Amino acid sequence: MTADGGGEAGLDERQRIVRSAWRELPRGDRNLLEAIGADQWQVCERPLGMVADEMLRSADCGSLPSSEIARANTAVALWVVDLRVVLINEGHDAFGGLDGASVVYNLSRVAWHEWGHALSLDRAEHGDIAAGESYLGMLPEGFAKLVRRAGYRPNEYTHEIVAEVYSMLIGRRRVGQTGRPPWLPEEIYELVRRVVGWNQ
Ligand SMILES: [Zn+2]
């Protein structure tokens, strides 16, 4: 099932891309995601705060605060922890004007990032989350800036770093590169390994 709005064929194609991004995850990672109930996703073509709010209400999980709806409306993708589903807004500007290969790459990256989030939210420990600010300080400036500029709260830094590094690691794996990228501090690599079970 997908969202309303046009482009049925387009949406089918997007679903197929996300499915193949899923299959590209190492078997052990998929097992972990299945074990925490994070193997569902939906590709939509609408702002995700609205979609998530509707889904939560129809599942009797209450409504989202309007500030959260507004925040999520700007997101490319979202892990809705209460519903155990990854939502991706393929109508987002971030996917606008891309050629086919770039759509595949960006959509895969976004899905990997959200699966990294799901693992991080369930598996990161208090100490990991409390150390978010210091992990951010260890990252290369460009990477750290992205996280700071996106306006995350300090208690979200660790999740954001794990999700983005995980997505990068899977992307490198696609081109046959494994292990720790040279620019990634050892501490953060170990954090990601511990939280997402990465062993490639
Ligand atoms: Zn994120």
C-alpha cells in the first residue's frame, strides 16, 4: 500500500528501489531489523508529518503535537517508532530533478539512513546518547556542520551520526569497500559497530 497522489508507476518503481536497498543490507543487519520490528516501509508523496499523524491517529496512538508535525513535514524520511514503519516522501524537493541513477542512489541512501535510525533508537545506550555532542566534535567539520545545521537536538546527535555513518558504510559496501573509512574516527566507528551490529 502506498500514498495517494499521482504517478502510480513512479511509486511502484520507488518501492522497488527501496526493496532492493533492503536486500542490499548484510543478512545480519536485516535479521537485527526484523528482530526489532523495523522491516516495514512506505513510500509516500506527501509531507511526512501529516502522513505520520494520520497513521498514528488511525492506529489509536494519539495525535502528534503540531510542532512535531511541522518538523516532520520537512523531512525526506522518518522512522515512526510507535508504528515501526519507515516513511519516505518521494515528493520531497530533495528528489526533484534527479536522473534515474541519482534517484536510485539517493533513495537507497535515505532508506539505509532510516534503518540506521531504527537500530540506533532501539540499541544505543544512555551513555552513547549523552556523548552525542562529543561524538559530533570528533567528526570532520563538513559532516558535523550538516548535523548542526539541520537543527537536531543534542540528544538526537548520536542517532543522527549512527544513521548517517551507517548509510555511508552500506554505500561504500556497494562499491566493494568495507572496514573503517579513513576519515571516520575510531570511536565513532566502534559506536556504529556496537549499535547497528556492523561487522563488514
Ligand atoms: Zn536522520
